[in-house]
Amino acid sequence: FKKDSTFRVKLSSPNGVIDENKQNNHLTSIATIPLKLPTKFILKIHTNNVGRAQENMFTITDSEGEVYFSDDNFEDDTDYNYNINLKKGCYQFLLTDAMEDGISVHWWYRNSNPELAGINGSVTILSMNDEEFYNFKPDFGEELRLNFVVE
């Protein structure tokens, strides 16, 4: 599995003539290869607590913006398992946090107000046999976004 791919462009005859400045006739860039997932997988979300689960919502949309899966009704410290079934194509997973503080523990409260620190939430994409395909970090701020391909 390759994570990155080199994309190269070389200009040979702009507007049908020889370029005056040959130093800018090529460009190399690294393109991130999107995560490839099977047509069926599990989206597992474990919500954090201290009243913060209600701040979250998620969608899975295709490249045209059509919503295939979504939820915005979360309870604190709860496991949610979504059996996702998609056709081959390009998709985007988006989980947002209205308070823009992610789903991580509020570590800054550890000493001053430990009852407000809470717990880490988690978001994981798994195979139908619980093999981990992708695990998001809980300290993300406003949103988690993942573009992926179903093959």
C-alpha cells in the first residue's frame, strides 16, 4: 500500500513555441492517495462525556454531495456502530464539533476542575471482522474530514 504518489508535469511547447524560461517548465508534487475501503465496513464512534456528545454530528457523502449516512443524536459516553454499505465510488466522511474542541479529554482542567476534564471519544473505521482500517485522533478542534474510495 502506497500512501503518496509523485505527480510530475513537464511543459514542452507552450502555445506552440519554445519557452523563453526553461527553468519553470517542470513541477513535481506529492499527491496523497486516498484511503481505499471495501463496499461494507463499520464506522465506530465512542462519544466523550460531560455534556459534549451533543456537539457532534457526522455525514458520509459522495462526490456529488449526496448524503448516504448521517447522525446528530449522540448521548455521552456511548458506543455507536454503523454498518456502512456503499457502492464503488468516491466519498467523504465528515464529523463536526459545534464547540470546536474535538472529542478529546479537556486536559487543561486536570488540576483546576478535574470533573470537567471528561474522557476521550474515538472514531474508528473497521472491517466487518473488526480489523482497523483507520483511527482518527480525538484532538481535532472543529472537524474530522476523510476522503476515501470504495473499491
